[in-house]
Amino acid sequence: MTTLIAGTVDMSPENRAEALADAADLIADTRSQKGCVHYVWSADPTSDTRIYVYENWETTEDLAAHLAGPYYTQMLGVLGKYGVENVEISKFRIDLEEPVYDPEGRPRADFFTG
């Protein structure tokens, strides 16, 4: 079952760009892990302090391996150097996934295939 991670991390404006640059190679390396579909930390263009976190893992077991592994530990170390001020990150189990656009190209909020 797909597991998504989504949330925010805040840090001081003077540290955010450097922290993301410092984490870039680690973010890229994490994407090579088994089951990692997406892994990104990105600056919010409307806030000087906010970083958005988005991860997509094929299974909960793949996420567990990541959390127990060296890339996660290294990321904590990188972010710790820059004074994280607030963290709000959640995980979600996904039981149904389908496109936003239906076969006719219309955006749909309802689930139309399941």
C-alpha cells in the first residue's frame, strides 16, 4: 500500500537556502532507495522560513527501511545544523489512486474509476 509523507519544516530565513543546498545530494541519494517514488524538500516561494516535505513510498516497509537507514539519519544531522524551528509532518496510507483528469481531460474531485 502506498505511503505518503507530507508536511512542513520551518527554519530561520538566513539558513533555509543553505540547508536545502546542503541536503541536495542526500535528497538525490534517498531517491535511489527501494520503493522511493518521490522524495523532495522544497522552499515555499511565499514564505522565507517554510520548507515543504513530500515523499511517496511504494510500501510502509520501504518507508520503515528508509527511517532506519543512513540517509534519514544524515538528513536529521544536516537539518540540525541549521536550527529547525517547527516540524509538522504526517504520513498517509493510500488505498486508492487515480488521475485528477478523467479520460475526457476534465479535472475531477470525485473518484471515478474505483
